[in-house]
Amino acid sequence: DVKVTQSSRYLVKRTGEKVFLECVQDMDHENMFWYRQDPGLGLRLIYFSYDVKMKEKGDIPEGYSVSREKKERFSLILESASTNQTSMYLCASSFGGGRGNTQYFGPGTRLTVL
Amino acid sequence: DQQVKQNSPSLSVQEGRISILNCDYTNSMFDYFLWYKKYPAEGPTFLISISSIKDKNEDGRFTVFLNKSAKHLSLHIVPSQPGDSAVYFCAASVWSSYKLIFGSGTRLLVRP
């Protein structure tokens, strides 16, 4: 079974704080993704990584950065949290390319910024 | 510009009946399509997929149909069960790309 885990299920932070969300996958997937889910907007891609130390911006990268130092681990960083970053954050991983684009998701982190 | 659209935000069906969830896409380059199911406070779970070389794929109670000429896919759940109540997302991809493009989701309620 594919296992994607996220460091926290629920997180409450204050405006201006630096926030770290961590994701770990155990399937040796090349690709990892960070999304946010908001009601009525579906899943929007923030950043993705197709290899260690490689990253590409998704559709809404502003206010976020990422880090991938090891293949199994992908971190999302909110440099200075703002209230409009209150959301559900979802991490996913996949083999990609010829081995399949099916993405497998972690349980999500519900982040509230006060 | 939304490349993948789920025009029905919600759907309510009686237990035991068929649920039909619809999805439209605009990009003719898409060649791989997926459905995910999401319960509240959980991550999406992969349900079923279909490649553009097929027009139908079945897995138990779940069947996905693809109509390439209409750029339309649908998910049929037969028979529907209360445990199927969740938000369903369709997603599309170009096989050579890493990315999935998601629709906005349809909330399915199956009434006992």
C-alpha cells in the first residue's frame, strides 16, 4: 500500500509566523506535490518536485516555498503566514511519466492562521 | 481558464439507485483521466482511472465512461450506498506530464 504521511493533521498559527509542513512517502515515487483545497475551488497546485532538489511552480506559488533534500520528503514553507493561507493542505506523490500519473494523497493538514 | 469542469456542485440519490457524476474537459491533449473520492478532513483517495484508448473501465460498483468526441467523462456508482457519500473529483492529465488538472468537485449524498 502506498503511504503518504503529513506531519500534522491540524495546525494553528499566527499571522507573520513561519510555517513548515512536511510530507513523507514510502513508495520511492519520483514526483511529489503540494496542493491546497478550498471550498468550491477544488485542488489547486502550489508546487511540485520531479526529483531531489528540483522543483517547479504550480498555479498558486505566491507566499510559499518548498524544499526537497531527500527523495521521500517534501516540505512546504509559508515564509510569513497570512490569514488568506488558512486552508486544507494536501501532499501527494506519483511515479509519473511512463510509470503512471496516478497521485496518492496524504491525509491533509488543516491550517488556520489567526 | 478551467480545463476540467464539474458543473454539478452536489447530487443526492437514494440508496440502491445509480449515481452518475459528470465531468467535462476542454484540452484535447488529455489522455488519462481519474476519479478521486474525498471524505471530510481526509486526503483524496484514488478510485478509478481510464486511458483515452478505452471508452469504459469497470471496478466493482464503479464504472467510468469516456466520450472523447464530446470531451466528457462520467462515473457511475451502482448500487449507491450511504458510505459513498463524499466529494468526488475528476482529474485529467497528459501522459507525458507530471501534473493532474482537477475539477472543482461534486458532493454526493446517498440517502438511506
